[in-house]
Amino acid sequence: MPTRNATTPLSRRDAEWLIRDHAWTREHLEYRGAESLDGGFVSLSWADDTFPSARVRYLHPDDREAYADQRGPCPRHARKGLTEGCRGCFPKSLNGSGENGLALARPAATDGAWLLIEGIGQSGAGASWAPAGVGVMGMSGCRGVHGATTRGPATDLSWARGADVYVFFDADRHTNKDVAAAALSVPAALYEAGAREVFLADVSGATGKEGLDDVLARTPEHLRTKAVAAAIEAAAPVVKDSDEDLLPAPDDPCDVARTLSERLDRDGKVWRSWRGDWYAWDGACYAPLHPSAVTRWLYLQTESAFFEDERGVDTGWKPTSHKINEVETALALLDCYVDPATEPARRIACRNGVVNVARRTLTDHDPRRFSLLALPFDFDPSATAPKWRSFLSDVLPPDQISLLQQWFGYVVSGDTSRQKILSLVGEKRSGKGTIGRIMVRLLGQSMVTSPTIGSLTTDFGLAPLIGKSLALIGDARWTGIRDLGQAVERLKGISGEDDVTANRKNRDHWNGRLGVRFMIMSNDPPSFTDASAALADRMLNIQTRQSFAGREDLELENKLVAELPGILNWALDGLEALQASGRFVVPESSAAIGRDLALSASPMMAWVDSEAEMDLGAETTLRELHDSYLRWAKTENITYTMTSAMMGKQLRSAFGGSIQVLPRRGASRTIPVIGVRLLPPEGRPSRARAVPVPREDDESGLFED
């Protein structure tokens, strides 16, 4: 067991070790009194005498003598090439002094700056190589600066009064919670002691738990002073606690909110509150903030804050949920307010700017425009997408590619005024998923949600749609849904730009217009009941034409992702075509799918198509029409049979003003129906013929002659 020998002066070997491994100079060794025990150094004598150590004596704040150990590797680790001190290998009695305090390593010139360095031994490296006139203090561990304790008074920091102080912690300041805490408390103590300004300095090249001495030891001697000077130059100033922690009284939340808003501006944060949600400017658009993010920031700003009460006494702010809620509400309604009636700006933004679609040029991003969408890549007007075009020519009928191109442009534009839904149908491995995933990569995952048809009917089913650009329903299932009718109504309402109320769990309800577009993919055509066929009217129908099962290109998606800038240009061409025509140009193949969908969705329209014809001058009794419908429903295996009164309502719903159901007439009490007549058996068509009068806003081609 090695023993301490308090009378052995510092050996030549130990002095060389401090010079070699800890970047001390001989001049500093002499300054610290290496030849004299009274000067502050003693050696530690070990039984095998094979590894170096030194003990630095310094004055503890309570006037007691204290020591800090500087240790090299033990023999076992030295043989393995370890050069750092290995604390665990030392006897507990020699494993550090356990004392806190400061040691003067080098005095400062008049009005000179000070370096306060974690580690008594490390301060020797700083004192050896610091620029001229700079004083150096060594701190025994990260807690060497402290207030009064039961063991003694507070650390004497009178030397820092009126001076700039640069604090050097080890590299683990960003990972070690104790050192991170000291990085807050030490500057606060220095400011309290009268320091003019305090800086936190990081040493370039330090890793792990390395300190200033480790970096300087491997730096050429002629560059060491430059390295210290560079760290001083790059040091970050610490804001005085008194400036940061003084807030208005909590009983004035508006004043508190304005003060904190100034801090947001100072820190470069641009936050906005819109329809009950918080958004942060990310340099290209406003991205949603998690509900707890603002609350947490407010707690961090107020937990150590104080205010002056009516007597002028500093009083702790002491945040509570009630105080924080009041300040957050004030912040949302004052400086960060966006009118709930405001709709997000419709623009196409990329990482490198906002795209002018007509000119294909860029303008700078502007946080004054409230926008929620920015594509996650740079705009390149010269980019092309040959693999994307080749892929589409393989999977889609030629006349439907242009419809998909218009849809892509419509979605990236942020527009919802066309009130359309895309239905993409095809067998497995036919390219539907690839098209959907490329759309997701084009918009960015954060702007896409993936509901199901069934989830739209749940209490909180609309909440995930808030703030999203696209709702991608993959592998949609239209059967087995408990309340399919409600899902149909919600799809019609959202795509029709109706205001909706979204129930958000444990939060206030959200009210407004959802800017999300629906893209529904499935193996089978949609199957739902809608008397008016309004949802079918909203759908743009695309159907893939072949399956690639067993011959898939597993790298296809990665190849297409590389063409995103070119796919955007392709989508912008589609947007220009859409804007030029004023509506989606629907090819005949898609219109035919739409007609079949409308007839399957509306039994009333299918009955008229089979058993009757539209004739604006014809008059038939509702009883005759109802009897005909019941016979047709039986042959079509439709188990639900409606009453004549319900039939009158569905006729009006399906055909609008084209059919009129009049009040009962005469003693017979018959109900006349104007606008439709029954066909004789020999005159019934073999294909779809029931077409209502086209509406002014019909864009789908669904009811074309």
C-alpha cells in the first residue's frame, strides 16, 4: 500500500510529467514554488515508485490549508498505454482532497481579464500559456465556487470585481449535469461579486472529459497561446441573472407576456397562435409546436424569476399552472395572435425560397405571411423526372396521367377551392403505394396524416387532420364500418370546404375550415350509399392498369425520391394546366369510372337509369314511381325498401331541381312528380342513361352526355 510522504519535494520526474502531459512550463513551476514545500508543492511517494503525482496546496476560503491531487496513470494502466489519471485505482485516502476553493495560478494586470479554470492542476496550463496580462484562477472541481456552507464561508470572489471573467469548464459541460449546473451557478456568483461581464469558454478539440491542459498538451508549443486566445475570443457571454429574471408581477399577465415576447424576438423565435394551436417559424413556414412546448418554455422563464412587490422588495415569481395559463393566454392574444378567420397563405415554398409558378423564379421567405407548408427540398427550375414519367407510363392509362399531374399540382399549391378527392384504385403491387409515398415525400411527412375511413367516424377522428395538407387513406376499406354514412358526410363536408368542429382530447374544440385534401387508395372501387351521389361527384378516379407482383423494382422509390425537384416541376406544369382550364380536365376513362360509382352509390339514380328517363315536361304519380322502384329493388336484391315519402325526398336529393315533387292533388290525393317518366319494358336502356341537369360547378365530367 503506497503511503504519503509529506516531506519529499517535487521530483524531477514529476515535474517533467506536469510539463509533458499537462502543458505546464518550467517558469510556472518556479512561480508555484516547486523547489519549496512552503511554496505549495509536495510529492506523493509510492512503494513501486513507477508513476508520477503531485499535490497542489492552496488556501481554502475558511483559511484552512487544502490540497488538490494531480495524478498520472497507475502502473497497471501505464503498461497498457493509458495516459490519463485513473481515479478508481487509487486508495480512497488519496482519491482527491474533497475540498472546494480557488488557487491563484497567475495574477492579472491592472484592469486585466481573468480565466477561471475548472481544475487546480489545469489552471497551471492556463497560467503557462494565457495571453499577457490575463490572470488565472484554478477552481477545485466544478463546484469550487460556492456560497457559505456549514464548513465555512462563501468563496472569496473579490478579485473578479470590475473585471471580465472567462470560465473554462471541462468538455463534459454539455453532458454532465453537475458541470452544466455549475455553468449556471458560477457566472451568477461572479456577477453577484461585481464582475463586469462573464463568458463561458469552450476549448476547440476537447472531447469527453478533457480540459484545457489536455488540449494544450497535444498542441505545438508555438501555437498554445494562440489556442487560449482563440478560446477567449469565441467565448459566449452570459446574460446577467438580474436582467433575465426580473419580470412584471404575475397579477399583470399582459405585461408579463409582452416582456416574454421581447425575449422571443431577442432569441430569434417567431411564434404564432392560430385557432388554439401554436406554430413556430422554421425559416420556410410555420410548423406546429407540441402543446407542451410553450408551457414548458414559460415555466423555464419564470421558475427562477422575481418581481418587485408594492414595497419594492424582490419577491419570487413562483409559477403555478394558473399563472402560466394566464400568461400563455395573454401571449396568444397579444403579440403572437393570428385571427382565427385567417386562412394560411396559399403558396408553394421550398427550402430555398417561395416559387413563382408562372415565372418559375424564387423570392425570399417571409415570416409575416402565415403559411403552413414548405416542401422539404430545394427548388430547381431545370430539374427533370425521367424515371417518374417512365414509371407512370407503366402503371396508368395514358389519358389518366395528366389528371394525376393536375392533382399533384393542386395538392402542393395548398388550394382547396376545387373541392375534389382523388380515388386511386388498382390491384396489389400495381404502383398505388409508390404514387402515395412519392406524394408524401414531396410534401414532407409532417404535412401528411394517414387516417382510415372508420377513424373519421370517431369522436377524435378529425383532430389529426388539423394543419395537414394531405390525408392519405391507404388500402381503404368501405365495408364493415359501423357508421359509414357519417364517414361519407365528413368526407363531403371537409372536401366541400365547410367549417367543422374537431374534438381534441383534453383540449378545447377546434373550429374552422380544414385545408386538407383526401387521397384514397384501395384495391376495390369505393362502395358507399349517398342518395345525391355528391361524394361520387367530388371524386377524381384513377385506376392502375397492371400488377407488378413478383417483378417489383425494390429500389424504385429511392430512384424516384432523387427526382423530387423534377417531380415538383412536373406537378407545377399540371397546376398551370388546371389554372388555365379552371377545372380538372377529366378523361373519358375516368368519367366512366365516376358514372359507375355514382350509380352504385345512389340506388335512386340507378333505378332511374334502368326504369325511367328524365323528361322536364313529364308528369307521373309518386305511387307509380314507388311501385316501379320496389319491383326493380327486388330484382337487384336490394333489401332496404323505402316508403313513398322517403322516395320523394331521395328523388329531390339525387336530381335537385330537375325533378319536382308537388303537393297532393284532388280527391284522389295523388302526389304528382314532374320531370321523370317511366319507360315501357321494351324501351328500357341497357346502359346508364339517367343524368340530372348538370350543375354550374360540376367539374368532374361525371354527368356529361
